[in-house]
Amino acid sequence: MYEIDPSKTELADEFRDNPDGPYSPELTLVINRMRLMPMAERHVLICIERGRRWMLARIPAARGAPIERFEEQVFSDHAVAVQELFRRRWHTLTGEELA
């Protein structure tokens, strides 16, 4: 499986500048890797008001347990929400924080 190189922060910059794509081939690999990470403890977005507000959440490790909602992480801008999701998944997969 593709391993993300945490030193390639220019890929995060590319995503920040164009979160809806199209993406370069290398960023496409990163996005696909993030989408294929295990469901347990994966960060996700929950739509709390259709087309207007999204909340950051995390899928639990134990099947059937409630989703952990981050009530303080509510977004009215979808692009900003997706960027935060990207940042969290990057950290999970690489162990490195994005600025």
C-alpha cells in the first residue's frame, strides 16, 4: 500500500489550494490512501445542516459504539472542513502535524 512521505508537505499545500481537484498523480495517491485507511478511529465529516454546516467526528474502534463528535469543530465552509479532515488524516497516517 502507498506510504505517505511526511516531508512532502507541498502535497498538503496543493490540496489546500484546490480541495476539489483535479489533483496531481502524487496527491491522488495520498487522497486514495487516506480513503482506504481502516475505518476504526478514522476522522470523518458529519453533515449537520445540509449544504451549510459540517462537524468533525471520529468513527469508534469498537463496532456499535457511538461516533465521537467534536462539537467545537463545526464548519460553515465545506472547503475549510475538508482541509481539517485532510490535516487530521495526514497526522494519523504520518505521525506529523501540518502547519
